Amino acid sequence: MADPTKRSDENGREPSSSDDANLSARLRSLDARIDRASAHHEVKESSARPTSDSSALGQAFRLSAEFVSGVAAGGIVGWLVDRLFGTSPWGLIICLILGFCAGMLNLMRAAGMLKSARHDEKR
Amino acid sequence: MASPIEQFQIKPIIPVINFTNSSLFMIGATAVIVGGLLLATRNRAVVPGRAQSVAEMLHDFVANTLTDATGREGMKFFPLVFSLFMFVLTANLLGMIPGFFTVTSHIIVTFALAMLVIGTVVIYGFAKHGTHFLGLFVPSGVPAWLLPFIVVIELISFLSRPISLSLRLFANMLAGHIALKVFAGFVVSLLAAGGALTILAPLPLLMAVALMALEFLVAALQAYVFTVLTCIYLNDALHPGH
């Protein structure tokens, strides 16, 4: 706050010939300050992400939930297939295996090992 | 000593209409959110006061998360995502107050929230894109003979989403609260044991204090994770596969 008032004081003393140059200089310095501020903001945001990820317990819970839910979903689907079509126990067996695969897929997606093109392209 | 899982017991308060302590705390969480936000935005000013800037920060935080994941057009889901975030966060934090009931430690509650999200994704996806939404299950660049397997696996993976979404929140809250209770129980039993064991009693107390801090982190983090995953799933409804 102190800087601009100081400059306007200087303006008042000097004749108006340098007013435009002064104004553009101040605009430029303001732009630079905005850039710096937004860069700072971005840095803060990107540094916030690793800290929230680095909580290892949270990571473990996240990944295990991904995997377990895949197997559970496969199991539920298999059980429903068996109930509807009377194919017991084959539906459950096959769908559990497929659920295991789906759980692995979930796990790799969550861990970021499988950069799904779908999510990235459409950003 | 009380059992560590006794805290999750659902007790009827008004049995006639099935009003339980769970219902009470759900209504409580909603009341805290609505009341708090109304109070914070009562004296709206261009230069926000303390309460108003908290409300604005919450809004901007959720809006940024949503637009990061789904782009500008995702903002039409803002009311849903903001309500979910605030409800989960408030319910988690209310549960941290000793003696209070944690709504999100019951899987049926978190599953209902997850089904709300997935239901929105499915209905909006089909309404907006029709059968093109099914392209979500057909990844590009897969050999034809492998495609049936991949489609079934992708389908099961999609069906597992509400389960993983609900399981994660539920398991975190359940495990955290049980761990807190167990360590607190150790303090009591060590004190009761007498003799040399009494000297050890402060150790689990320190652990309980540390766990309490961790639980606050988990409560906020899980609300955030729930919100982020909601945004990612909504992104699928807005932009299904190729």
C-alpha cells in the first residue's frame, strides 16, 4: 500500500509529461505482482496434493477398498446370475474370477499405474 | 468395560416413527450445515467477515475440485457435490465429539450416498448420451477376441464403484472409532490392574491423543476423497468414452 502513494506523490511534484510512462510502468509491475501471486497460489495447490496422498494409512485404506469392492461386486453379480438362471455354482465361480480381475483393474487405476486415456484426454 | 463397538449401536428415540439416534444425528448434521451457512452469509459484504470467508472458502474449494475433474460444464452438479461434501464432512466431525454418534460409520448410510452418486451418473449419462454412454465399457485399442472379457471386467469394475465409494468411508470411520475406543479402554484396564501396571496407564492415553488428531485428519480427508471420486464419476457421465 505504501508504494503507490509514494509514486503518486512523485507524480504530483513532477510535470505530467512522464504520466503515461509512469502509469504503464505501474501497470507492468502490477501484472508482475499478479503473476507472482497466482504462481504462488498454484504452487501451494500442487504441494497440497502430495501431502494429502502421502498419508500412508489413507493410501492403504483407499487401495484395499478398491480391490475388495471389485471382488465383492463380482461375487454379487455371480450370485445374481446363479439365482436368475440356476447355473449354480458356475456363475459365482466365473464372476468371482472376473471380479478379481476388475479389482486388479481398479487397483492399478487408483494407484495411477494405468494412465487411463479416457480420463486424461477429456480434461 | 464397555465393548468397543457399542458406540455404533442404533437406539430408537421415538420408536413409533422409527426415529433413532442415527436419524437424530443426520438431522443434526443438516441443521449444523444449513444453520452455519445461513448464519455465515447473513451479513453479506464485498469484503467478507470471518464467518463469510469460511463459507466462501468451502464453496471455492468444492467448486475448484469439481471444475478440475469435470471442466466448466460440471458446475451444474455443484449443488449435489457441495451437499455431499458438507454432509460427509459435518457428519464425520460431529462423530469426533465424545459421546456423539457417527452417522458415516454405518455402511448403509455411506452406501445410500454412493448409490445417489452412481444413480445420478447412470441416469444423467443415459439421458444425455443415450446408448453412447455404454461406450464407457468399451476401451479403445483392444483386440477383438479380448473385447468380451474386457467389457465384462469393465462392467464389474463399474458396479464395484458404489461399493468401494461406500466401503472406504465406512471402513475408515469404523476402524478409527474402534481404535480410539480400544486405546481408551486400555487406560481404564491398566489403572484398574493396579501395581506396576498403573504406571503404564498414561502410555495408551498418549496414543489415544495422537489417534484423535489422526482421526480429525481422516474425517476431513475422507470427505475430500468422497468428493473427488464423486467428481471423477460425474466426469464419466459428462464425457463417456470414445
